[in-house]
Amino acid sequence: MNKSFITSLLFCCTGAFGQSYVPEWKDVTMKVQPQANIHAYAFPLEEVRLLESPFYTAMQAEAQYLLKIGPDRLLADFRAHAGLAPKGEKYGGWESSGLAGHTLGHYLSACALQYAATGDVAFLQRVNYIVDELEACQHARKTGYIGAIPNEDSVWAQVAAGNIRTRGFDLNGAWAPWYTVHKIMAGLLDAKRYCNNAKALTLAIKLADWTGNTIKDLNDDQLQRMLFCEYGGMSETLVNTYAYTGHSKYLELSRRFYDKRILDSLAAGIDILPGKHANTQIPKVIAAIRRHELTLDARDARIATFFWQTVTQHHSYATGGNSNYEYFGPADQLNETLTDNTTETCNTYNMLKLTRHLFALQPEARYMDYYEKALYNHILASQDHESGMVCYFVPLRMGGTKAYSDPWHSFTCCVGSGMENHVKYGESIYFRGRDGSLYVNLFIPSVLHWKEKGLQIRQESALPAAGTIRLTVTAKRPETFALRIRHPR
């Protein structure tokens, strides 16, 4: 055996201290490579393993909850709407109301992420089973569509005909139907990315083709009216479908989900956010920065950088979270909005995804300073580490208390994103520099297995209880590289 070369770094830290498709080094799974200069690359989630810490505790609690959930119950309405007999009784909460089906997409993503983060085949088996079931539903429908939304066939027929009615959260009587389509597509793409399930990509492509057929005859006015209704990250999943396939039609379809009312203002440097529903806007911006990575679209870059700066510096609380009763208020006037309904958790879930992309393009400490603040004070704080239940809001009112979800009768948007939040803590601790350097961004106990260089980096810490970090580097052979450790602001 080759002798290992080991070095330890001990330093002190003063002060307090997801499935965004951030480019990975030499990622051959994507047919379309970034056109933008990527200066820091994400490590594959499977190369990072958490050690004992509150983050590991949260991941374990979430994993236990995921294994209690019955996939057949989440699939019940998908099968029923496809003319197939359900194999289980559907859950309560939002799964028995107008947003039925969105949880399955989050659950598929969470199981895929947990498999990547741990290698536990129980989650791989669930991913593969769900994909097989969705294939049966898609085949039975014969249109490429997969869904579980009440009255969906009628809704989509009206949309395709150009009959668009919306007041912001409803589209032709359905509760944000594109939002649910996005979650299903995102789950399928994650099944491909983290579990190498080729069938999942095929299903996602057929769903993208159905999307294109549904809106192909809409003129610009009709499209913009449709986009007034929350449509989740449709644009992001479509641009990622373009990256996987290389087919430009998906890039153009992504651009059709461009909300001029919001995004043109952001591109011009205008803060249009006060009074707007916060989490409706963030996925639009994630799509913009992902599209910029692949196309070098300067407008998309302006949108993302201005939005991030505006939200983090003028619309965020000390915890890193944003919004009150789900809405942005006037800039720099948050002291009067400390209520039981501050900081919707979905918002921070999405802001962290956006931050990862911006860091990849410009790896500055300020991005990870924000990331750390929001991850510790909002995301980690949003979960009951014993039951795995999560918060919709993390309240900032004096004397306020957290309200946690019910395991079988909630299934809100934040329960869905919460399934993912706590199983992907390893995704931003380390980045690989374009020059072969290593960025240590977060001080979370973990081990990085840097396969490319044959290195293992073990990080041990007790932050924030203690201010000491120990990094132990083990190499199969001597290696020279820059180690870039973030100095916390």
C-alpha cells in the first residue's frame, strides 16, 4: 500500500458564524457545457459525507420521516387521473386539496438526494419505484402529461385554447398548476442526476414536450397573462432539460416562461419587489442565472445579481430569511414586520440555490457569509430534530413560537422543500476552484472524498459552541493545491 500523507490544520474562528444544477468539474452528463466562466465548481453530493453535528441529526430525522411516507399514497391521484386503480389512499392537507401532486416531486428529489448523500439503497429503491409508477401513468395518458391536479384536463385544454383567467394563485380555477408540473419535472431530473435513472429523464422530456404543445399557440399577451399565476421553476427545469439533451427547443421554451413584468424591471435595476409574493419570484431568478451559465445572456446575469443583492441587503431579516405573510414589504423597513408569519422556509430554500450559482461564477466570501447565516438560522432552525417535522414560517415576533407540520395532514410547500433541505447539507461545504484549489465555505463537520486528486479532507468542528476548526488532509500521493478557507464576516 502507498503510504498516506497526512496534515492537520487547526485554526480559530472569531465572530458568529439543494438541487440547484451548479456546474460540476468535467460533468459529462450534461450535453451543453457552460459558456460562462465558472470559477468554482460544486462537488458531487456523493463525495461529501456528514459527521456528527446538528446537521447530521437533522438529516437523520428527515431520512426517518421519508421512510415512513408511503409512495403509493403520494401516487394515488396520479394513478386515478390516468385511469389506473390507486394502490393507496391519498394523504391529507394540500395533497387532498388543489395543489395535489406537488409533494411527490419534492419527495422524489429528497429520496434521490438522500441516496447521493449516504448511499442508502432504500432511497434508490423508492426513486426507481416512483419513476416506474409515473411511467405507467404517462403511458396511460398518451399525451406526455403526468399530474394529479383537480380538473386538470379541463384546465389545460382552456389554457391551450388561449382562455386565460388568473388572479395570481389560480389559473382557470386550478391552484398554481404549473407549480406542480415543475415539482414533478424537477423530481424526475433529480432522479436522473443523483440516481442515474435514465427512464426518469425520458419522462421529463415527454413532460417538457407536452408543455411546449400546450402553450405553442399562445401569443405574447396570453403568455404574460398566464405567467401572472405562480408557475414555480418551470423555466429552470426547461433550461436544465436543454442542458441534458442539447435540444435548443427546450431553451426557447424556457424563455417563453419569462415574466416581463418582474424580470425586465430587475434587469433595469428597479426594485419592484415590495408587495410581491416572495417565493413566486425567486425561482424565476434561479432560471435566469442558470440560463446565463449556458448562454452568456447578459440580461439574465443582471437580473440575478441585482435580485440577490436587493433581497439579501434590503429585504432580509437577521436570520437570512425574508418575507412577512409570504410577501416582500418596503425595502429596509423590516422592524415593523416581526410577526408569527415571517420568513417562509421555501424562500430561503430557493435563495440558497440562487446563491450557489452566483458563488460558482464569482466565488466571493460574501455569498457564503449569507449562505451560512441563512442555513444555520433559518433552514436548520426550521426542523424539529426529533420528529423531522418542519416549519412553514420561522416566526420573529417577540414571544413567538414555531408551528411544526403534521406528518400526514400538512404537505404544504414548505413540507415539500423541507424534505430536501435537511438531506443535502453537504452540497455547499466545499467547492473546487477552476485552478484546482479547494474552497472551504462552511464549517460543518464532514468528510470530502476528492476523487479527482485522491484526497480526503476531514473537517471537525463544534461551531458555534466552540471557535475551533480542524482540517485533516489525507493524500494517497503528494499533491499541491491552494486551500481557500473562508474568513467569516
